[in-house]
Amino acid sequence: MNRQTRTGMLFSILLSLTLLLSACSTGVASNSSGDASGSNSTSSSTKTVTAENQAKTSEPRIISTVKGDITIPAEPKRIVVDLYLGSLIALGIKPVGTPEMNLKNPYFIKSLEGVQNIGEYETISLEKVLELEPDLIVTGNPDLFDSFSKIAPTLVVPYGELKNTHEEIAYFGEVLNKEKESEAWLADYDARIADAKKRVGEAIDPQAEVSVMQFYDKAPLAFGDNFGRGGQAVYSALGLNPPADKKEILMKDQLVEVSSEAIPEFAGDYIILTADNLTLEELKSKPVWSSLDAVKNDRVFIWSPDRSWYFDPIATLDQTEELAAWFKKISEPN
């Protein structure tokens, strides 16, 4: 699956999740992986092209993007953002507008008071964006550039360009004149990730295989390290092992539809499972699932889509700590 296809799939899935969570709320987390040892370098298509000291100046900044060079304010005050909201929040930046799904993010919902809803990911209201008078728009969707750039300078960082939490936070810290904030946030992140890894290392066999999946009766999904559902936390931050025979396809395609017959091939010693209104006892009654060692031995962590799909740096950190606590708990004698 190439990047363009994967990006299209991401936004389609975000739309589907929006509809799902909206329905659930009436009755309802790189791109950023959590690599604690990740590089501070940025991808070639997202490097700044200004002088070395530009980060410290109050002059407008020239940034190189996949859509060419753009000029942005040295310290933008009214930012509209879609995919990278978590990174902005981590840097202490509150945008003026973001898609509705982001406003439900449980990992930093308290930081979003006053942030305006600009619609869903695939149905952004350009009228609302225009009304907010942004001085910068940050998007992960290159297809929106032409429309957004008519309103304000638009920084496009396609999903997948920034490979891990370090790259993402460092990049936006540089671009948005928040280098000190990014360094401080990453230092705290590294310390907390190291502690979580230590706890997991003491709880499970280092050779254990861990699956990240989403439950559907007919065709469940399996995920790699950069497509949400806890993949960033499990594989990148905690450094756990996917099923060995499926590692290549999972890390290449990131999202794999699994036939019922193939579920055992994708099921590891532990399963991190996204499911809507499903308990472990109910899973034990399901064909195929009931035969899995992880299910029979209560080594399945089930969480709902409103917590698992987020893959921003803040969500990844909190998910990592949540999973570390679970691994420790199930390893202790009853």
C-alpha cells in the first residue's frame, strides 16, 4: 500500500469513525509514533529553508513543504489545524479551530475550551475556517491545500512524513518558534516512556508477541506501528514485538483486513483490541477468538474507539502508560 493510498484510507477511516462515534455519543492516537529514542531530524520535505537563526527572529519564516515554500508569521496567533492538533497542544498552543473529532479527544479535551468546530475531516467548512480569520493553517491532507491556501498560509505535512513523536514535536517546535517547549516536552516524554518500558519489561517475556487489532465479526483489522489503535504505544514506544510472521506486512501496509480463518495467524501472546461494547467474556464465546491462547488466558486489553484511535503524541504517551499498567496488573498473581 503506497503512501497516497494509505493517506486516503486514513481520512476515509477518520470519517467512518466520526460517524461511528457520533452515533455512539447519542446512545460515543505518528502520526506520530512513540519512539522514545527517535531522531530529532525532520523529513526532507518538511525542513525549514531559512537561516539558522531564523527561529529566534520576529520576522516571518519561510518553510519548505511538499507544496513549495510558504511564508508564515514568526509567532502565529490564530491557527486552524486538523491532524496535528496534539502536537500543538503539547507545545502550549491552543488553535482557534479544528475538526469535530479532535474536540472529543479524551487525552487533552480540557485544553480545548473555546476551540471552534470546523466540521469533519472530509467535510471541512471553509466558510467556518474563513470566519475564524486564521493566520496559519496546518493540515495533514495535501488535497485541501488549494482551498486552505486561499484563506491563509497553509503548512502541509502529509500523514506519514514525520515518523515518530520526536520528529513530530521537534518539527513543529522549530516551525512554530517553540524549540524550548518542544525540548522540555520531549524530556518529560522520554522519562515517562522509559519508566513504562521498565514496568512492561518486568511484567512480560521480552520475546512475547503482541497484536494490535480491531474487532469486527466478519473481518477484523490488524495494525502496524503508525495507524492508531495503540500501535504507536505498543510497537514504537514500548518496543514490543508484533507476530513475527506478519511483521513485514503490518509495518508495510499498517492496516490489514483479516479473514476469520486467518485470525490465529495475526493473534499474538497478548492482544490490544479496539471494540465497541464488547467484553472479554463475550469475546470468549466468539468462534475462532475463543480458541486463541490470549483470549483463553485473559491476555486481551479491550478499549473503545474513542480512546484507541488517537495517535497524537499526547495520546501515545497516555496510552503507553495505560497499557504498561495493564501489563503489570495481569502479570501479578491473583
